Amino acid sequence: MNPSVIAGLTGATLVGLGLYGFILHPHPLRKLLAFNLIGSGVFLVFGIVARRGAAAGFRFDPVPQAMVITGIVVAFAASAVAVALILRLSAANSDLSLDPDARAEPSDGEGP
Amino acid sequence: MSVLPYLDVGLALLVVAVAAWTVAARALFASVVSYVAYGLLLAFVWIRLYAPDVALTEAAVGGGVTGVLLITAGKRLGALHDIGPDVRPGVGLKLLTGVLAALVAGALASVILLLPDPPPSLAPEASAAIDSAGAGLGNPITAVLMSYRSFDTMLEKIVLVLAVAGVWSMTADEAWGRAPSPFRRSRPYAPTIFLAQMLAPIGTLIGIHVFWTGANAPGGAFQGGALLAAIWIITMMARLAEPPRVDARWLRMALVAGPAVFLVNGLTGEFVAGSFFAYPPSVAKPIILFIEAFMVLSIAVALPMLVAGPSSEGSDQ
Amino acid sequence: MELGTSTPGGYLLVLAILLPLAGIMLSFTLGGRNAERVALGSTPFGIVLACAIAFEVGQAGKPIVYTIGGLPPPLGIALRADGISAVMLVAAAVILAAAAFYARSKFATPDGVRESRSALTFWIMLQAIWAALIIIFVGGDLFNLYVALELLTFAAVPLVCIDGRPETLVAALRYLLFALFGSICYLLGVALFYGAHGTIDISLLAQRVQPTPVVWMAAALMTAGLLAKTALFPVHLWLPPAHANAPAAASAVLSGLVVKGSFFLTLRLWFFVLPALHTETAAVILGGLGSAAVIVGSVMALGQARLKLLVAYSTVAQIGYLFLVFPLASGGAQTWSAAGWSAGLMQVLAHAFAKAGMFLSAGVLAEALGHDRIGNLRGAARVLPLTFLTIALGGLSLMGLPPSGGFNAKWLMLQAAVASGQWFWTLPILVGGLLAAGYVYRILAPALSDGQVSLKVTPMRSQEVIALALTMAAIVLGFAPQAFLDFLEIGRPVTASSP
Amino acid sequence: MNDLLSILLVASLAAPLALLGACFVKRWRQRALALQWLAPIPSLAAGLIGMTGAPLSRDLPVLGFTLYLDPPGALLLAVAAALWIVVSAALWRARRPDGRFGVSWLLTMTGNIGVFIAGDLVSFYLVYALVSIPAYGLFAFSNDSEQKRAGAVYLAFAILGEAVLLLAFVMLQAGEPHASARIVDVMGALPASPWRDAALGLIIAGFGMKIGMVPFNGWMPLNYKAAPIPVAALLSGAGVKAGVIGLIRFLPHGVTLEGWGVALAAIGFLSAYYGVVFGLTQRNPKVILAYSSISQMGVITAALGTALLAGHADASFNVAFYSANHLLVKAALFLTIGAFATRGTRLSPVWFALAVALALSLAGLPLTGGALAKLAMKPQFDGGTVGLLATLSSIGTALLMTHFLGCLAEPPSGAAEECPSGLVRSWPAVALAALLVPWAFYEGVGGDASKALHFGEILDGLWPVVIGVVLALALRRMAWSPPDVPVGDSIVFAERAYLRLLNVGPVFEGLDARLRQWPAAGLSLLLIILSLLTAGVSGR
Amino acid sequence: MTGLLHLLSVAAIGAGTFFFFTGTVALLRFPDSLTRLHALTKADNLGLGLVVFGLILRAETALSALKLIVIWALVLLSGASTAQLIGRALRRVRE
């Protein structure tokens, strides 16, 4: 078992755990946490790809690692937008459920 | 032989256990705290994968800034809104989800084990390119980020700007133009103030150091910027500084400085180096450091703004 | 094919991307009314650039390429514009410009205010959508496309909840979270592709790709992620509330263009990255989901009480048609496959224009009448003739009646289905047309009947004309000559993969 | 000559379209609508010129359309154009132009002219849609529930027909190896096409819906009952002929296809008798005329069937002539309802005699245009069983038309107001024209009109009419009261089935609501991943 | 590097690890939050201090030795502050 295999399996497990939480947890912030778990699992897959790609005097392939850094930033930005949206929603509405029927489509057409 | 494989397995188990707790915890806040711990642990996994740059980023963002963001949110939401028991999923659904998620994870694990051997890699190309192009960068990751995939990096910075705009768009209309709400309403505790006072100078120094060494060693604009961002956040938490108004011109300019300088440089590349986003070989390193400096600024401003959230009413006194 | 070096005219691709990016930053920095000025001012340049790219592609007869920084893939990032990119660029520029000019009154910064939240957000996000779409249409690197996809999502979500009503916030949150789910699946696929073949450049991958489990997993993940963002049935949960609740100009862009962005990448994946693989079963799965979308979406549209929701469900249905392109155009060098390909692209374009026009009309209508309840439209055509003409013309294209792009798309689709012996696909196409006729009838028949309707607000003629112009474009597509269909084939990899 | 004809063909379409364009400019709208009667003039000219000589085919640049005119098409074009001119002139003089109605009118006119001259699949499909769908606007934009119902049913059949034809045309196109969309090329390739039978089935069904072929007949009585008289006159006269020209154009000529021939003949005769039988149960003259149309179109279908059975190449001329006669007579009969309703009981014997002649012309009364039409059809119904069946249908028609004349005394409410006074005043002229105009054309299409004056022919034509009339009078004398059949007969079942179909709506809504639950959508996505993976790995 | 220094370094790191270990055990076993906090901070500060000391002995340049000291100082600083904050929070909860 070399570190990259272990990390790969860890990554896959994290993805699985995240998927489970993302699908089942009704609370949007919990979904967001689960999304971040999936995300870190995915980054680990990049990580082992980079680790396996050690060659030419490098102990890793720099390209996937660079992508992970970009990915982490983007994922953070996503989390920030989501958190802002969740907080805004909580200020406007006490029910945070995303269930489509709990909050029917606008009852009237006084739309935009 | 070596104890390292056992440590690796132990670390992996720990990470998975904390992740599982994040998913399984009943209370929202417990889950959030668990996630923050998870983010820090993950940094060790990255070290073991010979990815110190990623580890730095993960620690600074995954554990640090995201932690503040989530804990703040979790605290605001935790007591107020929990989804009632009526929408809790049933056992059948849990089982089905578990099985399908496990199947996907299993499939993923098996294809990871099936990845080709010898593995394909761009490391040789990167190595050769770094040598020949004379970018003058000892850290291949910085070279990739700032040179080969500079387009991605610029886009990513624009994503940050856009995220800030997105977060600000969640403002209530009446509150537009004001400053984001401070992290604490009441006067902070003395230890917080002390910590902030002590950390601010050291942290700033370290942040700049991390950015500067990034050219040749692990570190770089993002990691350095994230550290500076953390310092600003702590300073604001200690109320040694107040968040700026969202319509402050300097704030906007600081936020776009990084991508804007990047873009302008990318344009000029066509004329001075024959191609958009190319650098003249002789001055590649100074130019890259120049761009990175502005990126540090933008990151150091953008992350706290993302964490601080939209401005709210009554936050303007 | 030399896809790794820049070609003449390639620089246009970079300029096309940098224009809206610079616009975003300028708008953000200058703020206030300047945001609007920058956005509106850059649209004509965008259209000109898009047309210039289309011209170059047509002149060259093959894709134009630009390697960023002069660094070719696999290490560097390449931009490529082929026939479909060029056409989509022009369509996107036109529709975005139309939406921008349409939205001027609603998203003007009010007098006496230096800057308003909704105006600033709208003008920035509109340009961001534009930038993201351009990258999606010309991007050659899967990871770069990931960043563009995220850019697209981050820009689209605030538009959904720009008016801040709780239901729009829920819709936006659902959209955001599900789209993030999609992106992460996509990204995982990218990681696996890199792990398997050491590159994520589309044309390099196409040369190297092997039918291994890793590649299939990557393709499955990426496709699923893109489907989530395209809102293909049964993962369309977020679309109806999001598109129905957004302001009209935003809905037009979201329905007309944004979902096409991720669909476009699905096309890229299956036809440009994986053409060498035997993908028949996967194509059948995608086609099957598309058929289900056509039927369910149309039936749901039939039952809606509000016009905007009806139009949104119609989008669910029309997206379904797009996915029929996978079974119908998968035949590589077969002649029917070309018809399937043209059909898919024609459907993308026709729907983009028709739907954008219809959403804008729905906006005019809701504004003018103060509601958009279909039950209360009796006689409305008398007071809003131009708007209902627009809805009728858009409906013509949705139903697939001639002369319209929608008809051409259906005609070619059926042609491909019949010629390839895939009879099954004719059924959803025809039934979908009938159902579309049903929901268009539900809007038009009462509106054209006698009845008394009073206007709350006089509609703006300019808005009505913009909407009409967009649907007219969908109609004009019905007269597209063969040369246009040939143009769509430029750069399409045609391997002799036998069905 | 050909150049002139080409120009006229283009003008045929351009004239109504130009007026249509003018309707969108407010200042010009009134004027444009009032000038509608001018629009079909180029078509009339083109039809008259094109009736003799070789077929003409012209490809239009840019639009990619092909215009095509052959003598059968030209005959129908000329007659239809004449009808449009007459009715438009009268209608738009009497009525204040209404934009909605006027645009529908122009669109229907364009389509109706177009079907006779469209030369390729796509443009035929386009004009066919035009003649079918906008006609909805001619009678259904009201709050009257009967009219709304009729409109909905009409539109449902029109759209369904469009869908069926779309598939049929796609198959025709797919069978043409050189990717030509010209109808002539496509039909030439059809006998060898692998999709021949499927395409033929769809063509018969698709155009069958337009001509009220059993079992697609239900919409017609509803429609003609709901439509104002001038509209009904146009739709029954000219509109329905779009279906006839469709069958003429898209059934193979000179090829023997026994199975299809028998099927078509059978269904044609079935329609012919069906129309008579169900028509007899009705009392509203408009409805009776609708059933008569079903019956007459059945005769035409049967004729096309026998042509297919025998591989007869010239059937299109004969059928076109028969249709042209029906076009004139049926339109005139609808106007008769209006004229008689207006005049009330103050009827002169001349008027009544004219009405009788008109009505029985459909049954082939000697010396009328109908006699010529029957003569024209003779080659199709030559002897044997088909001859007998055709004669029976003549008897039936006479019976039905006598019933119609009897019902004229009790016109439907509103019939008097619907018919513009101009048409009432000129009714005798119109009726006379309907009786005599066919004589002018018969020679043109290669017939020998003098034959119809032979004593034997007259006798042959007379006795079925007499039998029919006598039967009708006998029924009347016996005070036979027919069973109560709803207008549109089988349509009631179709509507009921449709309503039951609506029940799937909630089912779909439930499904949609369930799938749009977050967990369901998430699981769907996982299933998509797994199924795509399996699909790929398992190899095909 | 001499053997003695090497030995000393190993001993210091080993001792540091031991303190971490005891701190962790205490965290798990101690009865309430305040005592846990106490054990944790003491053990961590001392443990990290020893590890850092052991590493300084192995440092190749003065700069990296300095960096190690800075790290230790920063951890001390944040550890102390955090412990203070947690303690206050606990007190507030109890009141």
C-alpha cells in the first residue's frame, strides 16, 4: 500500500460519504458541508494523479497540483456564495427546506 | 520497516472518521466544527502526497477561512433554524442512498486502482519547459499557475471577484452601500484583541514571505494572500479595524487589481512577447512577481469580504 | 490536423473572451450607472467579434486555434473555434445584447442614488454569463472549461434571486447547490481523464483515449455533472422555479443560453473527446432521458397556471429534444448522422432564440397586465398585439411548424431517425410537437378570443420589438440554406465508427 | 408563356402575403383587408393558363422552394381562386374589417392557393399548415362554447394531421436517394423506397384527416355547424381540397399497388355511405352538407383507390375535375342556406329550382356540372362491383341532398345574419355559375362534354337520382324519425377518450413533484452515473 | 552532525511526542472541559517546545532554526489565546 493508493481510497470514500450527506441532509448548510467533502475527495484524486506522475526529477506532477489549488479557491468562492444565500434566506424565511412542495411556487403571478 | 505506511493508514482512517462524523452528527454546529477539524487533517494528507503547496492552501482555506465562514454561519443558523423532524429521510431512503453512494464510491475506488501504469505525467514536459523557457521559477507549481495555465489562474481570480459581487447581491436593498456587519457586535474579549495585535505584524510578514518564496519554494500568491486575509479577518474580529463600505472605491479597485493587472499583462504579451499571456523570457520572473503582488492584494481583500458577507442594516455606525 | 498551434485569426478568440472580462472588472470598479454603460457599450463589440470569428472559421473551412501564451497543449491551454462554436458565439452575443437592451428600464440605477444593488448585480452578472459562455464555446481544455462552468453558475444564481423574494431565494439556493453538485462530478471526471491519459486537452484526448473503465467512469461523471447543470429530466428540479421567478431578461438568458452552455460541453465530450469509442448504449440512455424530458416537460407545461412557469417547463421539454442528438448523430461518417448533428444544433439555436423571445414577451405581459395567470388572459391579444405575435411566432418554432428553425430541427431529426432505422425516436419528437401545440394553444386561444382586459402599465414598444426580433430570428432559421448546415460541420470529428 | 406563368405563380403567393404584411402597419390595415378579394387574381390567371399544357416546375432562389403547376392542380387552383375572390369581395364589403379575422382569412387564403402550386415537400408542408391551422381563427375566436369546442376539435385534428404528415414526408424524403425534395422526384423514388408502405399509410391517414375520411370524420360536422356561412362555404369548398390535392400529389401514379388500392377503395366507399347514413339523421342543413362532404370525399378516395388498384395513371385529372365540381357546388350550397334563410318564405320557383339543381348536381343530375363530374369519374368506377358501389353512392347522395332541401326551410339560427347581403343578392348567379362553369373546363382537361348530352348518358345519370329522390320523399311521407345522433357522431367518443386522457395530467404532476424532491434528483444523478458507466464498460 | 547532538535531538523529539500523547489521553479521559483544556495546553506547549528543540538541533541554517522558533512562539500565542477564549465561553455558559 503506497500513500497514493491509500489517498485514492480515502478520496473515493470521502466522495461516497459526501454524496450520502449531500443527498439526504435536508439542511442546506449540511448539504454545503457535504459538497465540500465531495470536493476534497475529488481534490485527493487529483492529488494521487499528481503523486503518481512523479517523474523527471519532480516528486509530483505539478499540473494537477496547480489545478487543485485553483479548484480549492473556486470551491471556497462557491461556499461563500452559498452561505450568503442561506443566511439571506434564513433572514427572509424561517423554513430552510429545499423541498419543492413545502413551499409551493408563488401563489400569484405578481412576478417580475 | 518504515512506520510511514501505518501512519498513512492511520491518517486516512482518521480523516474518514472525521468526515463521517461531519455527515453523521446530529447537531448542525457539531457538524460544522467537525468539518473544520477535517480540513486541517486533510492538510497532512496533502503533505504525504508531496503537495506542500496544496497543503498550505488547504490549511489556509479549507481549514482556516472556510472554517470562519462556516462557523459564523453555523452559529447564526444553529439555534434558529433546524429542519423539523418531519422532513428527516426514512430508513428506506437512507438505505437506498447509502447503497448508491457506496456503489459510486466503489466504482471510483476501483478505477483509481485501475489507473494506468506507468502513469502519464506532464512532469517531464514541465521540467523541460521550465528549463528552456527560462521563466526563472524554481517552484514548478507557480510556473504552471502563472505561465502554462495562467489563463485559468486569471479566470479563477475573476471568479473570486464575481463571488464577492454575488455575496453582495444578497444584501437587503435598504442596506446597500453600507459595510458588512462586523463579526461581533459587542466588544470583543481581551485575548482576541491581544492575539490580533500580536499576530497582525508577524502574520503580515509571514504572508509576504510565503508569497515571495513561492517563486522558488512551496508557497505563492494564493497562500500568501490567504494568510494576509486571515490577519485582516482576525483584526476585524478584534474590532481593531471595521469592515469597509462595499461601495468604497479603494475596495473595489483592490478586489479587481489582481485580475486586472493580469489581464492587461496578458494583452500586452501579444506585443512584447508575440502571444497573449506570454512573457518576454528575459523579464519573465519580475513580471510574474509583479502580477502576483497584485493578486496577493486582491486575495487578501476578497477572502475577508467573502467571509464578512453582505452588508446589513445598522452596520454603518 | 494541427490543433496545437495558433492559426490566423486565432487572436480573435482571446479578444472575444477578454472583452467581457474587462467589462466585468470595469463595471465592478466604476459601479453605479457606469456598470450599465460598460455592459451596453461592449455588446456591439462583442457581436462584431463573434461575427468576425464566424467569418474567419468560414474562410478557413477548419477550426481556428489559439494557444495561450504560445504554449501548446498538453502543458498550455488552447482555444479552438469550430463551426458550432462560431454559430453559438454569434447567437449568444445577439441574445445577450437583446436581453441587455430589454433590461435597461428595469435595471437602471434609480435617480438620486449613486448605485443600486440590483442594477450593479444585473450588469455584472450579465457580462459574466457572456464571458463564461464564450469560454465554454471556444475552450479546448477540460479544466479551463470547469472554471468557466463555475463562472457561469456564479453569474446565473444571483440573477435568479435578484429581486430578493423568499421564493426566488429558495429557487436560487436549490439551483446553486445542485449546480455545484454537477460541477464537482464534472471535475472528478476531469481528474480521471488526466490520470488516464495525462492530458485534458480535447483534441489530444480524442487521439489518446481508450475504452478503459477509467475513461468510462470519467465520461459518466462528467456527463452526469453536465446533465445536472442542463436540467435534463429527471434532474430538472431546479429549473422551473429558477427560470420562472427570475426577471424576464434574466430568464431569457438563463433559458435561452445558460443551459445550452452545459449542453454544449456534453456535445463536446461525446462527439469531440470520445468519438472513437463505441458509445451507442450511452447514446441511447441519453436519448431516452431526452425523450422522457420531452413528454414529461410538455405535459407539465400543459398544466401550468402561470405563463412563466409554462414557458419554463417548455424549456424542460425542449432540452429533451437536444439530447436526441446523441443517438441520432452518433453514426460517425454515416450520412444520416450529419442530419442528426445539424438537427441538434438547429434545435439549440431555434430554441435559444424562440425561448428568449418568449420569456421577454412573458415579461412584457406580466408587467403590462400586472399578472401572468393564463386563466385571465382572455382578450389580452387585443391590447398587446405585438407581444402575442411574438408568443405565436415563438410557439410556432416550439411546435415545430414551418417556417421556423424548430421545424427544420424536427425535420432533420426525423430524417436521421428514419434513415438510421431508429424508429423509436420519432415518437417523442412527434408527440412532443403535439403537446407543444397544446400548450401554445392554451396561451393563444383565450388571448385571441373576445374579452375585456385592461392594461395596468403601457408596455414599452422597444421591449416588445426586441422580443419580436428574437423570435423572428428563430423563424428566419427556418430558411437556413444548406451552406449553413455545412458550416456547422466545420471541425466536427467524423470517425468511421460503425453503429 | 412559361415565363408569364412563373411570374403568375410567384405573384399568387406574393399577393396575399403582401396584403398580410400591410396588415401589420396600422395605417394600411383597413385598406389591405378591404382589398383582399384582389389577392387571388394572379392565382386565377395562373390556373386558367396552366390548365392546359405541360406541367411547369420552377425552383425559387434563396428560399429553396419549388413551385409546380400541372393541369389538375391548375384546375383546382383556378376554381378555388374564383371562389375566394367571390366570397372575399362580398364579405369584406359587408363587414367592417377585423384584424384578427382578416389575418386568419389571408393566411388561410395563402395556404389554400399554395397547396395547389407547392412543388417540394417542405413548402407543401408549410402551405398545408397554413390552410389548416389559421382557419381556426375564422370561426373559433368567440365566447360561444359550441364554437370553442368546434375550434378545439378542428385544431386537434389539424395538428394531428400535421404530425402524421411530417413523419410521412420525412419518409418520402428519406426514400429519395439524391436528397431532392421535389415532389416529382420524391414520388418517382417512392415505389422502390424501403419506407413505401409506412409512408403511404401515413399519407392516407394524414390527408384523410383533412377530408373527413372515416374514422377521422368527426370534426367536419362540428366545424361547419360552428362556422359562419361564408367561412363554411370556403372551408368546405376550397379548404378541404387541400386534402384532395395532397392525395393526388402523394399517391403514386401509374403504379399498381393492389393492397393499398383495395384498402383505399374500401375506406372510400365506407366514407361515402357513412356520410349519407349519418347525414340523414341530422336536421341542421349545415351539418347535412358536412356529412355530404364526408360522403363526396369518400367517393374521391374510392376513385383514387381504384386507380391504385389498376395502376391507372390519369386518375388525377378525373379526380381533380370531380373535386373542382364539388368545390363549386358545395360552396354554392352553403350560400344557399344563407340566401334561403334571408329570403325567408318569399321564395320564387326559379330560386327553388336552382337550389334543387344545385343539390342534385352532387348526385350527378344530368345537364348539371355534376353530370360531367360523374362522367369524368367513369374510368375509375368502370363496371363490376365498383360500378355498382358508385351508383349506390349516387343514389345515397340524391337521397341525402333531398333531405337537405327539405331541411332548408328550417335554417339554423343566425344563418341570415352570417351571410352578407351581397352574396344573397347574387346567389342565383353564383348557383348558376356553379352549375355551368364545369362545362367550360371539361374540354380543357381533355374530356368530351358532348358525351354527357347523349341520351344514354342522361338516362344513366337520371335514374339513380330519381331513385334517391323518391326514397327521400318516401321516408318523409312515412314520417320516419331518425335516431338521435350527436353532431359529429364518433367525435363524442374521441372527446370522451381525450378527457380520460387528461387524467394522466395529475399522474405526471405527481411524478414530476416526486422527482423534483431533492433526494430523488440526487439519486437520479447517481443512477445516471452508474448506468452510463455500465453502458460503457459492458462494451457496446 | 555529531552523534551526541543526534541523540539529544531524538530524545527531545521523543519526549515531545510523549507529551503530545499524554495530552491527548488527558483530553479523552479528563472529566470536564476546563481540566481538558488545562491538560491540552500544557501538554501541547511543552510537547511542541521539545519537538521544536529537537528539530533545531538538526537545522542546517540559522534561518530555519529561527523559523522553527517563530512557529513555536505562534503556537504558544494562539494556544494561550484560544484557551482563554474557551475558558471565558465556558464560564459564560455556566452562569
